[in-house]
Amino acid sequence: MPSLFSRFGSGTRTGGDEATETARNSTDKAPLEGSDEKVNQDVKGDESIEVASVSGGAELSFEEDVQGGMGRHLGVFSCTMLVIGKIIGTGIFSTPSSILSSVGSVGASLLLWVLGFALALSGLLIWLELGTMMPRSGGDKVYLEAMYPRPKYLATIVFTMNAILLGFTASGCIVFAQNILIAAGQEHTRWVVRGIALGVIVAVTLLHGLLPKVGILVMNILSVFKVAILSVIVVAGWVVLSGKTHIEDPHVNFRNAFAGSSNSSNDYATAMFKVLFSYAGWSNVNNVMNDVKNPVRTLKIAAPLGLGICATLYLFANIAYFAVATKQEIIDANVTVAALFFKKVFGEKAQRALSVFVALSALGFWASNWPTGKSPLPGLIIHLIPSIIVIIGPPPAVAYPFILDIEGYPSQIINLFIVIGLFWLRYRYPTAKRPFKVWLSIVVFYMASAVFLLVAPFLKPANGVGDTPPLPYYLYCLVGIAIMATGFIYWGVWRILLPKVFGYRLQPRKVQLEDGTFVTLFSREKVE
């Protein structure tokens, strides 16, 4: 039986003698020439899934892949907090304005948040099957490598290029800039917003690159800010809805809630990208499975629990926004919806104070450099470059929604390929052990939704210009496709063109890092 797990490794680096390409190893199931192969049975069922361990070669066994770092130390509570901390970000404080602007009505906006939860839950259940079937760190990349082993390394490179080019931290910086200007009582001029955003992104890059342990501490503190602020909004919304505050009619937006709803598929697809951005993070545990105690059981509990808590808070937060402000006020608020809420409920002085906390929470956007506590500054600078481009490029008024749309489109392409790959895995390994198997109806629903989200943005929106004028409404789709295409081009140059032109082949080998983690390095070997 061909090995499913044998195509996975802990990491690869390529280029030069020892390159820095951040991708997982996806070598062939066959051992390298001249090496001895040992096969371990990792998952036992009617059909065993083999895990190849190649002595002296680059193939990593299951034991080597999960070795290193801090070991299996994350339990249900920690993993639940990983999901909650990843999901709750700038989205819930900033996207309700553009979502309402796209769909045109309060009722449609709230329904999208519910539908977004349904889509996120469907995706979570699909990723539960994959995560419990392949309990290794890496998430999407591990699954793509299992589903698409040919051409060799293509899935790895395309996914990695997508992660690098879409590793934007720009959205959080823009939210920080606009909220901090509100706190300071200053006008939101174009270059002031850009200047603050650029300064913040450079500062955070240097913080994580030069003082990684301090960076982790700061990010953890800011994560607490996000949850606390969202909780304040939810509770204050309940009080307002009781009718015992100075808000005259907190229920006005809920009467004829669907009045003015858009009839354009483009508007709903574009708005859904922003909703899904706000829910992004439900698969966070899949990315760190090597560090999870009893990974199958923990993933089954923590991921749905974390997503459910966030979805409940999100729905109540949106109701709170609509209870306090009019439709037009929310649309005009742009990315400062939370600041508008604080002003309407607590007054201008409180708005300025609380806007500082919203701004600070927007900085909690960087992925943790745990478990090693070491963040390579060159790698962070690679992420910095595209973020600077999208901060300076589009006008600040449309920069935030444009960034979210660009992030969302390629993600749906990857999701579609993963769902298609799930069908292939079921066909190729029908009796392999699956501790959880998602229902077929959910898979079909998720796949149909992904297709809709990829096609609908090309249809003309109701207003003819979309939510990022003067940029064409379809531009973010083209940019997203171009980013995916860049991965194919890079793979062709790195894997085929350069070795052929310069007469070398890429030779993989295993290396163990200081913390015990195994990675695969690539070196260039001259072809005689």
C-alpha cells in the first residue's frame, strides 16, 4: 500500500548550499538510493497507513516529525484559547461597516454572520476529518501534500508562496492608525494614516525579529485586550437593548430589517470574504498538532468549542452595533465601528480612551514565534514587503476592505482544492482509520460555497463599482489569482529551469535543530 504519511516531513529549506525556502518536505515514498528503509505503522485500521523512515536520507518518520520544540503539552483549554485568540481580531471591530455597505440591510448583514458561522463550522468539520486522520503540525500544507504529491513539491511551493505574499499585517496597522487618530482627536488624512501604519508595521517587525520573547509577551497581553473589549461591547449592547439607556430607540434597525437589501451576488460574495476573515482561525489547532496532548480527542473538543464561543460573541456584538447606531452612521464609520459604538454609548471622552484599547488590540496580529522563541528577521522582512505595498498602494479609505478581499480569494481556491482532495483520499484510502468522518452533505455544501465565492465576485455589483472604488470591483480576484500563479512560476524556475540551466540537482538531507526539531535542508549537487 502506498504511504500517505511518508510524504510529510517537518520542514525544508532550499537554495544555495543551504537555502531558506520555508516549506515542508514532501519527498517521494521511495527511499533515497543507498539508504535503508524502515516502515512504522502509525495508524492502524483495516487498511494501514504506512510511515516511512529513511535512515541517512531526507525522509522524516512520524516520530522525527513530532520531535522537538516543547513536546506535547497543549490540552483542551490551551487549544480552545488558541482558536479563540486567533479568531478574534480586527474583523469584528472593523468589518461590520463594509459588510453592511455591501449587502444594504441590517437583516442581510446579520444573516451573513450566521451563514459565515455555518461555513466556518462546515470547514472545521472537514478539517477535523483531515486533522484526526493526519495528526501532524502544518494544517493545510500537510493535507495538500498528501492529496497532490505530483508534481513533486508543487503543492508545497504554491501554498508557501501564498502564505508569504498574503502574510499581510497591513490590515491591523490600518485599524490601529485610524483608531489612534480618533483617540488623539485628529483628522484621518491620507498620508497621516499611511505614515502611522507604516511606522507601526516596521516597529512590530523589528520587535519580533530582534526581541522575539518580548514580542510573544506583548502579543499575549494584546490578545487579552481583544477579548475584553469584545465582552464590553456585548454586555453594553444587552443594556442598550433593555431600553434603560439614553439611546432613544435601540430597536429601530430591527424593524423592516431587510429593507434595502442588495440583489447582487457580487455584493454578498465580497461581504462574505470579510465575514470569513473575521472567523479565520478555526483551524489553528491543526497547525500545531505535534504539540497537542491526545491530539485526536483534543482537536474534536477544542476547535468546535472555540469557534462556537466566538460566533456567539460575534452575533451579539453585531446586534449591539445596530442597537446603538443608525445604518448610515455604521457605514460612515468605515473601520472604526467599535469607536462609534463607544462614543454613542459612553460619550466622546470614553470613546477616546477605549479607542486606544481597540488600537492596541489591532496590533495583536502577528503569529507567535513559539515554541522556539526565535523569529528570523529576514523572514519577517519578507512578510513586511507586501504589507508596505498594500498600505501605500490603494487609497486608505478602501485599503482595509481591499486587503481582506485579496486575502480571502486565494484562500477559497486552496479550500476548494482541499475539499476535492478529501474525496481523493477517501477513494484512495477507503479503509484507512478516520477517528472522525464528516458527513457528505456538509462537504458538498462547503464545496458549493467555495465555487460561489470564486465565481460571484466577477459579476457586476449592484452599485457598479463594488466596495473599493476607484479600484475595479474584480481587481482583488485577479490579484489573488496572480498570487497563486506566482507559486507555479517559482516552482518551475526552482525545480526545473535553474537545475537544468546550471547543471545541478537538489539533494535533500535531514538536520536536527538545537530544540530537537528535525528539518530537511536542500543543497545543490553538481551533475557530472
